[in-house]
Amino acid sequence: MSEQRSGMFVSDPVLRKLAFTTVWGFLALGFGSGLFRKAPGTAGTVVAIPFALALLTIPTLLSLLIVLSLFVVGVPLCRVTETALGQSDPGSIVWDEIVGFLLVAILVPAGWPWLLGAFVAFRFFDIVKPWPIRWFEKRLSGGFGIMFDDAVAALYSVVLLWLAEVLVSGVS
């Protein structure tokens, strides 16, 4: 196997340079998690878990303001990284997964089962992209497009988990 195909991480020197020599690349590429060869979006979501746990220790409104700020920062962050890589919405940009998961984590009931449910639901909707997520992904471009489809996947996840909470609380 050539160097480009071996190992757990991509060996693309441009990608690695962006990830480890620029602040915006480091953030957009999820602190390096976007360099995973397989499932970088899932790796980025895993990276978000400790941040979600930290957000769960502060009032929900403050958490929402922080996540909204991270979304706003993510638009130019992802646009600059996308431009530097010369690709439209490359899978290595995982800031959108990080922010999307944080939104789900702070809006679902507290507890590990719900956090696990948040992870699974968000990854499901981000990967499958039911309507209108895929529609948005195809029609919106740049940093806003990268961020927005994950925000919609997060909202789908929140609604699903709220419905699950109603069902669970109605059964007990």
C-alpha cells in the first residue's frame, strides 16, 4: 500500500498542514479528528462529547447562546477551510458536526441514555440526510451551507428524542 492509503489518518500534507498550523484549520478540522480516514464526521461528533458535558453544567439559555455563537463563527471558519482545500464541503471539515451535536446534547433530557441517543440520532440524520437536509446540502454552498444542513439534522434529532421522551414518560 502506498503512504496515501495506509494508516488510520489521511496523509495529505495540505490537509495536515491546515489542521496543525492554522487556528482556523485546527478548529474546522475538529482538532484533528477530521483527519480520520474513515468516518471523520463521527470522529468529530465524538470530539464534541466533552464540550457537550461542559455545556450541560451551565444554564440552557447560556448554552444555546454559546452554540449559536459557534455556528456563526463556523460559517467563515468552514468557508476559509473549504477554499484552502479547494473542495466543496469536504468530509474533513467537522466543525459542523461538533456544533450540530452540541445543539442536540443541550436540548435533550439530561442523562447518559439521552446523550447516547443524541449521538446516534444526530449521526443517523447527518448521514442519511432525509428531506430537506439533502436538499439544503445541495443548494446551499460555502460555510453557511456546510453548517446549515447539520443544524437541520440536529433539529430532526431533537424532535425525535423529544418524542421518545414523551413515549417513555407516558409508559412509566
